[in-house]
Amino acid sequence: MEIGRLLDIKPSTLSGHLAALKRAGLVSSERQHREIQYAPRLDAVNGLVRFLLEDCCGGDEGACSGIGLTGQGCKTA
């Protein structure tokens, strides 16, 4: 597993994480012989990022300043 090698994660641990991402709809998978190829579902990932930016810090824009997101999508209360 290329991802596991790059991140230095055991294959069994990585499989569990990828399975959770698949259940969440963030990745798709395709079996290629003995391997499973995973790919991001960019529409879903973009939707998640959009949601996180729009709902950043529970709507408290001041709380976003500590993580460098002020003015980048934080809702004001």
C-alpha cells in the first residue's frame, strides 16, 4: 500500500481508516486482483471542506483567528 508506506502506517490500521472513509462516502474503492484501489470522491470531500469552513468554530469568528481562517468562511453568530 503506497499510502501506508508514505505515512508509515500498518496495513491493517490503514484498511480500517479507509473503510471508515468509504462508509462516509469520502472515497470509492475498486478491487484490482488482490489489491483494493481507493480514490477520493472529490465532490464529497469538497462538500465536507465547504461545510467545515462555513460552520467554522461554531459560528464564532473570533475563535477562527487562532487557526488562520478569519474571513475565510466563518459565520458570525
